[in-house]
Amino acid sequence: MARTAPAFYCDKTNKVPLGVPENFIAQPLTSLTDLHTINTRSPADLTPCSTPETDDGATSTDQKLQSPRDKPSLAELFANFLDNYIPQEEAKLQNGHKVPVSWLQAIDPSRVNDDSLDLAILALSLVCLGRKYGDERLRHEGTANYGRALRRLQDILSHHSLLFEEQTLASCMALSTFEASAPSSEYVYRTLVDRVSSYSKRQGRTLADGSATWKIVLALATRRSTYLAQQDWLTVPWKEHAKSDFDQLLDIMAQMAILLEDASRFNASTTFNNIPHAQRIELFQHGWEFHSRLEDWYQGFLRKHHQAGPLYHERPSSARFLSQFAAASVFPTSLHFPKFEIARLHLSYWTILLLLYSCVLTIPPSSPSLGSVNPTSLSRIVGATSVENVFEIPRRALELARMIAQSMEYLLSEDMHILGPQKVFFALRTAMHVFTSMGQGEQEHWCKGIFEELDRRGFPFGKILCRCEWDDLPALLSGKFTVAGQDVSSQLNSGTHDVWKNKPI
């Protein structure tokens, strides 16, 4: 189903302003919520979770929405959105409260007193319903509310008294979620993430916890450091409980963005022998230090959950959509997890290891192969790290890439609703890069097929990443990538010109 781009962005003068006064630092005037203590209620079950192809109740639901007498309230619409956004599973209880899977669960529409947030969550809710039931009228109305919310945010940005309220931050985060599902361009998505980052940096970690993952993943994708790696942010006291396993992993990921930034300074054309010896030693040693930290973290995670049984298991692939674009022999088995949080944690862990292997703990492309490097010289570079570990990197990287790919059936299943597909973009693109660089053509084609499937479901952001070459991703996501003076984003969205065709990675 064709996506309609928000009309609000047709006029470039109406875009959300990029500038935020650096000298204006304020605390939120009102606190929307506390993510650590929110009592997450089960959303009202307006309709069963299903797809247009299998849902016999879609017609009756449409009739109900069209009747003014039965028009649902914003709270009902938003509860229905959460029911279709959050994976279908029971959240564990902690101190009598459900641990939220998403920051969106912290929003209580009855406490919202800002029309930009009203409009933002209404846009999310209507687009979700429209997609679920194949109703273009609802999708268009959701898009219209998206534009109205952006206009309201412009008004807020021009009044400093409202600039740093938590509800303003929540509005930007909600609109970023909208853009992640159906982006008008990677520029708009990046702008909204930057705005969230600017607000949360000044507010501290309350609602801002929900934006940390976005900012850290963007830092890794652009290979640029982030303020979330600063010591003050790593040691901010947690109000009600210690950091979760995922919080600890995010801290490592934020700090590793610094290492990726350092590694990216070595141009791909620079030969291995021309890199100063001291820098080679420092880069490799820091890389293996992070590798050890990640392994220690994961072993601690396994010990904590050893009584729960296997954290994932293999089963024969059975999703119908997989057979549409690849032979069953590519990935005959898939990985399944006890619940979404376990899957998300593993996906992040495997992805950060892949980045470490492909960007830091590797021989530059200018070297013909690992086998051509003298082991004695290599041992001087890696220091105490065994040379055998270095030579095992290609095999390990390929294994991790396959595990990421095998997780797609679970994360794209119907029970994962909207949140599952939203979490796979960068991880799958990283795995695809490994398949491409190792000449695994069938696996690379399989990944492209997954991005096509996501696009068919209304998640085109992955297709934007898929079309871009790996080494060009930082420039693309930083808004600095142009070809012959042309804006790449318009070419990506129109699909009329593949500017990276046949360019080697």
C-alpha cells in the first residue's frame, strides 16, 4: 500500500528548526511521568490483534470508528495502539509494577495537557489502526495529525517557557516513533532524534531514558561519540532500582561509539603498515578490552538467568513470507526466544560484537587477507591477545551475522506487533554488510528480501539503509552525503536512481 508523505514537509520553510539556544538550560516545568515506577496497565482490548487478511472483524471495527456516537476517545485509541505496538507477552513484575517494554507505556492521555503530545499520540494511533485494517482514511487522518503536531512543536520552539517541558520531549519522541515506522526521509528522522537528544541532555534521565537507545544506535551507525558515554551520564543515580542488563549493555555501546569514531579516522585506503605502530597497538588493545567487557557482561547475564532455561533455541523456519524471496536452504532454521526483551538484548549484543569485529578488530581492506599478515608482526600489535583469536574473527563474524538473520522470523512475527520490526533495521544492515564483504551472495539477497518485506508492511526505513553502501551510512545519517551536488534523500525516497549501484563495499 502506497505511503503518503506528510504534506507539512513539502514546504522546506516549515521544517522543525534545527537550532536550540545553547545558553538556555531549564528543568522541565511539569513531570509527565516516572518511567521507573509507572504502573503499566493492560490496554483496553478494542479489537483482536490480527492482520487485514485474517481479521473478520475489520469491517465492524471500521463501522464503529465511522459512527460519531461510538467514536473512541484518545485514551481508547492510544490503548489500542499500545496493544498493537507492544509485543504480546506478559511483562515481569518488579515491586508490584510492570516493567515497561517501551517508554510509550508511560504516557497517560488523561494527564496530558499539551496539544502537541495529544496530536502526536493521535497520529500514531490512527496510522496504526489504518495499517492494521487497510483503511486509507485513518492513515491519511493520522498523517494530517502528524503535520499538526509538528506545527505545534514549531510554536513551542519559539517560546522558551515551554521549550524543555517533558511533554515537549515526549512529543518529539512520539513523532520519532512515527518517522521510524513511515519516514518521510532519513533527514526528518535524524532531525527528530537530534531534537530529543538536545532536550534529554538538558533534562537528565527521567523520560529521557526512552531516547537513550535511539541516540546510542545513531552514534554507532554514524561512528561518532555521544554525550551518553560521559561519566556523569554513566553514573547518574537510578531512582528506584539498579541498572538492568540492557542498561548496562547500553553503557558499553555508548562508550564503544568513541572507539568506532577513532577507528573511522583510519581511511580505507590507508595501508596497514602506514598506520603508526603506537596507534595500531592502542586501537587493537582497546578493541580487545571492549571484547572482554562484552563477554564478561554476557556471562553475567547468563548466570543471572541460568534457571530460566535456554535463552534461545533453533526450530525449522516456517514463516510464509520467508519463502517468497529466498530458498529454504539459505536459513533452514530460525532462532526463537522466550520473550521480546531477551530477543532485543541478544540482537543488540550480537550487533555490537559485529561492529567490533568489522570496524576495529580486523585487518584493513588494503591487506589481501589475514593469511598474508606475518603472525609475529601481528602478535606485537595485539599484545597479550592470542593471535588465534584474531584469525578466528571472520568465522565468528559470519556466525553472528547468521544468528541475527535467523532471529528475523521471531522479531517479524505477528506477536511482536510493531515494536519487533522497528528494532531490526541496523542489526540486519550490519549482518548484511558482513555477508557482502565475505562474498555470501545468497545471504545478502536474503537480507534484502527482509528489507523488502518490511517495506511492504509499511517500514521503509530499512530499505533506505539497504540501498546505501556500508561506508556511506555515517554520511547519509549525518546529512552529509550528496552525489554531484544532489540531495541523496530525495533519490532514496523516489527510488528513481540507485546512486550506489555496483559500487564495491
